[in-house]
Amino acid sequence: MAVLITEALDIIYQNISPVSTEIIPIEMALGRVLSKEYIASFDLPRFDNSAMDGYAVLCADAGSTVHSDQVIYAGDNPAMVLQKETALRIMTGAPIPQGAEAIVPFEFVTVEESKIALPEEIPQGAHIRRAGEDMKKGKVYLENGDKITAYSITLLVSQGVTHVEVYRKIKVAVFSSGDELRSHFERVEAHQLYNSNTPMFLSRAKALGCEVSYVPNIGDTVQALESAIKDSLHADIIITTGGMSVGDKDFTQEAFANCGMELFFNRVEIKPGKPVAFGKIDQTAIVNLPGNPLAAMVNYEIFIRTIIHKMSGASAYYHHTIETKIAVDFQAKKGKYTVTLGHFDGKAFMPLKEQMAGMVTPMQEAEVMMLTQPDIRHLKKGDVVKIIPIKWEFFKTEKEDFYTK
């Protein structure tokens, strides 16, 4: 019996765990997921400093002319104490000298030799960046499960961190079955097809930060499939396509069962792409996808992308949606849990006109997808819909209802 899309995802959430961890230099950490929290070991800024090029002054000297003959640069360690009727020339980022109460920018003073005419009003603390106003010692500034960006690296460097503990890259192995399939670098006969699924799966896994390996096309025999499976068990995820129906040469499920796979489901109530299976052999996740390219792509985006996010250690692995309006009248598939691919211009969702399970051209055009339940028959132009991005990652830490109602 087929499971619902939400049930299939719940099974995946329950049976997928993050991979092991490693320590790497921060120069190699972009895009990786942290496996521990990082706590500030000192205040940031570490000391009070000037936010402007100007003069360090006492507020009581406002409206008067003061004397200035010293300068403090960023990187200096000033030992002087600011006295009444005196100003110290100071550069942005330089430490605030003892006694200084405010910084007056250059453009607000009049300078004549060593005499500085100050403005009539000088607010207490003006243009002073206080120690710890950005980050306090002891603050958790990056969490376990955070994906490292260029700005995460900025935070780490600001705390003197040189290496980080991250989840290692996920290893993905991909192969297809089918005597009619040939690799893209082989010659095809009139009765044969190029295997477009395997390169697609490999490329998508790379785009999601995985290490990938390719198993050449294998024949439609149980023995050939078993051999390919055993050769791929070094991977964290094995993705196969085709051979999931009940034809005379659809042996994929049998081969995986012979290799000891625990099967969690082998059908999902989804159109396109009902024959989807998920299981495990020890710690290796197994996903069998439909042979039709667009059906395989849809299921990859819904299920395998979730597996990769959960396995990567990311704290956000639930599909996140965008609420928008549909740009045209739309007739949904009667009685089906349906995925509809489309465009999103930031204002409205436009379904693609042609998107059959065996097509390949809609995959390049699709930016987002809409999921509808069987009771949805017709959507009118301007109706509110929910869409899940495909061409960018948009996940959250809490589960949400992603169906358009």
C-alpha cells in the first residue's frame, strides 16, 4: 500500500541521522555544517574604540576652543589621560583614551593650527563603539547545525578561530538499471536511450555539497544489480532509478532485499512518480526512484533533498514554503496528490504548460513546485498557493503544512 507524501517524509526523518564529523581549516569550511556550537571567548569589540575619524573630547568642553597636539591611530595603545580643555586627534578603530567621553568628527570642528573649536553640543558617548556591544564574551554566536557562510567565517575569524568541527561530506552513489539505457558517452541504437537520470542525480548531489560516485549502467538481472549494490555500500546514500515496477525484468527490489535492505516504503501517493522506495542496509540509505526523468526529478527534490539536509547535520531540514498567488486559472489532477512545477517571479506562481512524467525540458525551466491534495480541483487566478523552491535551498527547523488548500 502506498504511503502519503507526509508519511514518507516522517519515515525519512525518523530513520536518517547525521554523518560523522571532522575538523577542518576555516578556509575549507564554506558551505559545511557545524557539528558544535561556538561561544565567544572575548568581547567584540575587545575595547572601546572610535567609530569616526575625529577628536576625543570631554563633553564639558562643548562650545569652547581646546588644544590638540597628539594623535591616536588604530593599533596604538594610548597611555595618555585626556585633560580638560584638551582634545586628542583620533582615527577610526583607535582605542578610546582614558577620560574621553565622546568623539567629535572632523567635519564638526574648526581647526586653526593646534586650536580646535568644538560644537555647542556634544552628546555623551557620541561615536564611541563600546567593548562588547557587538558580541559579549560567553555568547553562543554559531549553533550546531548552522551552515557556514562567508559571514559565519567572519564571526569565527573575529574570535580567532582557525579550525572548525563540521559534519563530513555525504557520500552518494548512483546507478541505473535497464538494458535499453546507455551512458552519454556511448553510441545508442534506435531502440535504446541515453541514461539522463544518473548524470542528473550526480550533478544535483554535487550541487547540494555531496561527494559522488558513478556506477556504470548495469543489466536487468538480479546478479548484476546485487553486484552494483555491494560495490556501492561505502556510500551514505545509494540512489537508483528504474526497475521498480512489476514487469518481467524489474528486479531492483528483489536485489536490494537479497542484500539485506530493510524496506520502509515502496510506493508513495504522488503524481508524478508513485514507485518510490526508501530503505536502509546498515547505515546506508537506499532510495529507488522512478525511471521517468521528470518523475524522478520531482521525487529527488521532495525526498532525497530532505535526506541530504538531515544527514548533513543541518538543523533546518523540513521543507519551507512561500505563500504567493497563482498567475492563471489552473485545473488540478482529480483525486491525486500532485506536484506541479512552475516559475516564480517574486510576485506570482506560473505553472509550466507541459510537464509529463517522461519529459526532460520542464526540469530546466522549473524554479518551484506546488503540491496539491486530491480534493483540489480548480484554482482561480489570484488564489493563494504555497510553493517550495527548487533552484535555491529553503528549509526550516520546524515542520509545516506545505500543501496548497
